[in-house]
Amino acid sequence: MEIRHLRAFVAVADAQSVRKAAERLHVAQSALSRTIRDLERELGVALFARSPHGAQLTEGGARFMDGARRTLAEATAAIARARDARASGAGPIVIGAVNPELRPAWIQTALRQFRAAMPEVAIHLESMASIAMAEAATQRAIDVGIGYAMAPSHGITITAVTHDVMAGVIVSREHILARRHSVSIFDLEPYPFLWYDRAVHPTMFDRIFSAFRRVGFTPTLVPAIGQVDANAAAAFALVSSSSGWALYPTTALAALPSTLRYVPLSDVSIPLETDLLVRADDRSERTSVFGGIVRHLHGDGA
């Protein structure tokens, strides 16, 4: 999924017509229809009910709309900020990162080492969702992306730089399971799984539910978190104020607020790699230096 898919989806939803949306976007109607079909195929859900009178959002399309519009707005704002910085002549390195607040030591070490290596280059750090990074890099709005389990994209090089696991869950500190030393995934069956729709991050969603199916577990999914991989605070607030639970990476335990408790799982462990994303044609020194620092930190086990 790329930003162009979200842009096409939002345009058709707003116009309630593929033809009118194509006119507004200055693209061929057939090309726009193909983009929407590709998005529906990837998500595995029909987003629009077509008729001779236009295109209306289905229930699945309506649920997808909020996250799509928010992600598109975030990406557009990030691109504008980065272009403003480029125009200023300062020549910063612009880094898009998922949840930098969950691993402050790792991010701070990489930034500190980069500043030492290239003190004349300013650093701009943008928090953004994984699915927005390939488009932002292609548009030259970011130089580097640091995201979770990113899918391949034309003209983009993706390298896994850290390997984590989601082998535990977070619950409210008042939750009945909060004082357990560990739990089975089946202990969580009575409680809602507070996560996101598949549309937010299809790769991770499929990986998580495949792991659940392997042990015969079917959670009660409440897609309440939205763009969780861009905003951990939303997940923290929702879990701490409910009886629900969410998966949580082991390397981010230090960032967990006091309102929550982390409980290890005894029977499920889901891989979660952090990827480094750059444009395949980027030969700039700043990108090369930063990429080398990140890969070195990974090699040192940082």
C-alpha cells in the first residue's frame, strides 16, 4: 500500500464518483479504478458499493476512511515541512521514524553518533506511519525511514536493522491479569484485543493473526487504536482505561507508562523487525553515514 492508494481512495469517497474523482486528480478514470481495485485486493475488503449513480462507502470503507485521511494528512504535512527545509538551503537529513518514543535510547544513540560524524548537517525527525514512508522517500520528503516490517516498494531499498519479538501483552495495572508472572494467550480470550484494522498495516496484521491461528486462538478484535504504529500514546490511553489488551515489543519496556503492566506470553511470540528504508538511487553522504551508523548499532546488538 502506498500513499497514492490512499489519495485515490479519499478522492473517490469525497466525490462519491470515480469519474468526478478522476477529473479532480487529473488522471484517467480507468487508471483510478485500477488503483482502487488494487487497494481493495490488498485489503481483502470492498471499499465502495458501485452503482450507475456513483460510488458509496461500504461499512469496511467507512472504517478505513478515518485512518486513511489521517495518514494522508500526516504524509502531506511531512512532505511540506521537508520541502521547506530543503528550500532554506540548510540541507538537513530528514528521518521518518515509527514510535521514536518507544526506543529513545536507540534513536538518541544513532542521532548522537550522526551529529558527531557530520556536525554541519541538521537533523529533522518526523514521526510517521510505516505505510507513509515509501511515498515520502520517493517524493524526497524524507531521506531515511525507520519503520516496522515494511513491504517492498519500487525504487526503495529496505534493510532489517533490529529484530524484536512481541512475546507479551500490556494491560491496565488494575486488570485481573496484571499481577501474573506470565499468561497463556487463551487467558486473554474473555478480554477484547485492542488493535487496528488490517488496512493500517496489512503485513503485521497478517503476521499476528497467522500466529494466533497456529495455536488455535481467535481474539475478539476491537479495532480501536487506529494508526498505532505512528502514535503509541493512543494505544497506552485506550488499554489503561479498559479491560482490553494489546501486544507489545520486548525492547520497548522502558517506555511503558506506570498506568500499564507488561505480562509475558507463555505460548506466542511474534517476530517484529525494524527496517531501514532509503531510496535506491540516494548516493548522498549524509544518508550513507546515517545508514552505516544504524547498521553498526544493530551489529553491536544495541
